[in-house]
Amino acid sequence: MSVITLTQGERDKFAAWCEQEMKSNELMCEQLSKLGLPGELVARDMRQKNIAYMIVAKILRSIEDMTIC
């Protein structure tokens, strides 16, 4: 098992990307919902992905750097 360590800047960038994806998806969901059932099914899937993006962004923002001397 390998470990990937991200710097605070990398975590911030990734969290910002997740948040940007959430905003973009929500705008698309609003439009898809207007199309009726087929669009609503796609929108539901996108909303589920938004939950995952939100969780990842929240975790990334909560991590603090540690140095052990």
C-alpha cells in the first residue's frame, strides 16, 4: 500500500475543484429537472455525486499539516 501526501496548497486546490464541480452540477441539475423524468434521473445521479464532492472537500479542508521532529 502506498501513501500519497498532499501539501496544504494541493489540498486547497482539490477542495476548491470539488466545490466548483458541485456548483456546476447544481446549475445543470436545475436545467435537467425542467426536462421531466429523463432529466430528473440524470439530475438525481449528479446530486449524489455532489454529496461525494462535498464530503471530500470538507475532509480536505479539515486536515491540518503536522511535522514530527
